[in-house]
Amino acid sequence: MGLSVIGSIFNITGIAINRYCYICHSLRYDRLFSNRNSLCCVLLIWVLTLAAIAPNLRVGTLRYDPRIYSCTFAQSVSSAYTIAVVVFHFIVPMLVVLFCYLRIWVLVLQVRRRVKPDDKPRLKPQDLRNFVTMFVVFVLFAICWAPLNLIGLAVASDPASMVPRIPEWLFVASYYMAYFNSCLNAIIYGLLNQNFRKEYRRILVSLCTAKMFFVDSTNDGAGRAKCRPSPLMTNNNLIKVDSV
């Protein structure tokens, strides 16, 4: 669960930095994100993710929570670690992503104002659509995960007094709201990304075509088996012909 949550945040941050360099620093993009550098970035994301969840094993913050009937991160075990998780694994990455997307929006608005009908736009429509898709994904991620992280900050400030004050329904709602974000991503990709929809249609058509082909092949094979003469009859006919 920790790999999924922290990895998602760091990957969203990495994508935002990549989009920022691609759109705002396009002349240096190929050098910044060469094949080797891109691989290093991906490895760095997962190294940071492993480093982020490793303290859970020592601090003992993974415990069963009867409110959600699951083992999860206990926010009241260690105030210092809970604050560190919220700050370094949510607030700081979200601020970096927000900076990158705000800079991209400023550039998009500037380009739209300056571009004349006869000029070739600096941003391709496909690039703009991809940016909008990832921006919506980021906004939904921040909205879905913010309540749970804010509750964590409140609990970490004074666990003894704050834990009884937080209603159980509020914690449960924020918990499932955070994990419901994973379902929203597929919906956003389907609504905003034409390639995503096209690939889904291609896969479904391929599956249906393969199934129909399999059924037709089976029926044809059974029909040929019925129409085919038996080996015995064939041999008898050959014997009669030879005798004549």
C-alpha cells in the first residue's frame, strides 16, 4: 500500500517536471531527458519511494484500524513521522507539481495571445491535450488525498486530544475518498485522451473478433467432419475400382 500511495505521488511529480521541461524548456528537453537520464529519473522515483516507506518498519506505524477493517498507517503512533509523511510526501510534491503546471498555464496563455492565424503555434494540440489530462489528474489527486493528510496533521499536532475529536465517519470518508482516486484516473483518461479510448476499442474489437473466429472455426471443423467420408468407405471404393 505504501509503494502504491507514495509511488503515485512521486510519479505525478516526475510527470509534472517532465511536462514542464518539455513545454517550457523545449530546446533543452532532449538533453535533459535523454534515455539515460529518463531511466535515472524513474529509478530515483522508486528509490525515494522505498526510502519513504522504510521507517514504517522501525517506527511501527502500520497497525490494524477497526474503523476501516484494514491494516493501515496509524497517524497517532508517531507525531514526528506523521508530520514528515504529510510534508515531504504530500505537501512538497504537490507544491512542485503546482509550480510546474502554473508555469505551463502561463506559457499556454502567452502563446494563445501571441499566435496569429498564419503563424505555426508553438504548442501542438496533442501536447496541450496531454497536459490538460495530467493537470486534471493532479487536481483530482490533490482533492481526494487532501482531507486524509489534513486529518493526519491535526492528529500529529496533539494525538491525545485530537484523536477523540475526529468523527469516525469523517476519517472513514476521507480514507475511502483517497483510494477512490485510483478509479477516477481511468475515467479521466477515457474522457480526455482519444488514444486511450481508441486503444480500448481496439482491444475490445480484437477480443470479440477472436471469439467469433474461434466459434466459426469450431463450427466449420464440425461441419467438415460430418461431410467427410469415412476411411472404410473410401477403401472399399478403391477396391472396387481396382477390381474393375
